[in-house]
Amino acid sequence: MIRSAVTVSLVPEVRGGPFVFWDDLPSAAAKAKAFGFDAIEVFPPSGDAVDPKLLRRILDDNGLSLAAVGTGAGWVKHRLHLCLPDAGLRAKARAFIKNIIEFAGPLGAPTIMGSMQGRYEGAIDASTARGYLLDALDDLGTHAAQYRVPLLYEPLNRYETNMATTLAAGVDLLKSLKGANVKLLADLFHMNIEETDSAAALRATAGFVGHIHFVDSNRRPAGLGHIDYVPIAAALSDIRYDGYLSAEAFPYPDPDAAAQQTIAMFRQFFC
């Protein structure tokens, strides 16, 4: 059964970005419950920024699950990514992601690795960067396995990375790994830019997709852009996807309205 989730950002540096709720975790969880979501997806400043016991209590009090935890603060706050020329900085990037895994894993949630994948440029060519990324994904996927959750790798659009911009390119990376504990995060916003047919791309990656960001073509909540969700819903049914559709969307026109719009679209197409 596909489940619904809504994003909560706790990172001041990304204020104005594509997250529905901001800053106040207890309030966001209460609203998620009131609007009918199954889970929240949290973007913390670091793995040490939120007391896991407090988060567990907030989740339990609201009958919610933790869908995933993001690592984007590692790039936004610290300018760290896995393809930097400096080996020490690459190690710091990997340690930051591991810290998030150690926070999310005991709560039963996978960790998202998107913007921290970085890009090749300057002295780092495509082959070298790919080697750095594959080594990190293997290490981080193995680290997550101890908690029986996958690492989620997110292909991004061409303006945010030049590593993997399509689901097919993401699958190619995953097939090159030594381990098997990394899944793809399929973000419908990025797919709208890079895929010629998002539904076909999802069908072609059956078994590799572990999480989906449910959003529209303009990063507004689903239904406020031009994505057609009918073929996407059919594709997810065909591949028997049973993970989360999580709203990583702008809080447009405001957080409550964005949440209500998202859950209405989720119920229309995926329930």
C-alpha cells in the first residue's frame, strides 16, 4: 500500500525552499496527523540536532511514521559533497551522512542522499567522480544495513548535478555497486525536467525505486502544475510500489494549504 508523507525542514539556511512545514516539529507533526498523512519526512541540520527520543514521542503521539531523513544540510550549511577534490572534505561529507544514518536508522527510516552527491568539475573528471560516488554509496549503504533500512540515492536535474540525472542513470550506478542496500529516490520534479516519459521511467526501474517525492512540475504541491498523475499512478500500480509519496514541495500558497492540496491529490490518485 502506498503511504503519504509531508516534509518538515529544520534548516534555517534553506528557508523558502521546497518543504511544506518549517522549524516547529511538534506543530508540523500535529498538522500532518490532522490532515491525514501517514508520516513526516524530516530535514535536520545534522544527525545530532534532534533528540531521537523526543522525535519518537512526537511520532507516537500523532500516530505517524518517519518516512525518511534528508542530508541536504551537509551541502547547504557546510558545502560538503562526496566528489570534492580534497580527500579530507570527502571524508567529512561521508561522516555527515553516516551521522544522519545513525539518527534515522534506529527510528526505522532511510536516509536520503541527494545534493551531497556533488558533481564533477575542474580537476575531478567524470570517471574519478563516479569512482568516489560509487565507493561512498557502497560504504553508506552497508552502514545503513545494520538498521535494516536502505540508503536512498536521488538523481537530480542537470542544474543540480552532472552525476545521475535520470532514473536509468541511477540504476546504472546501483548496478555497479558491490552491495544491494541502496535504492533510488524518484523525485517527480526532477523527472519532469529530465525524463521523456516519467511513467515509462518508473516502469523501467521496477525494484530499484524505494521512495518518491510527490510534487508538481513547478515544485508547487501536486495539482498546481502540469504533471499528469494518471499514468504515474498506473505505473506505480504496475510495479507494485508500496513506499511513500512524500511532499517535497513549496509551501504554496502557505503550509496548511500546501498540505491540504497534497493529501487531496494523494487520495484522488493513490488511494
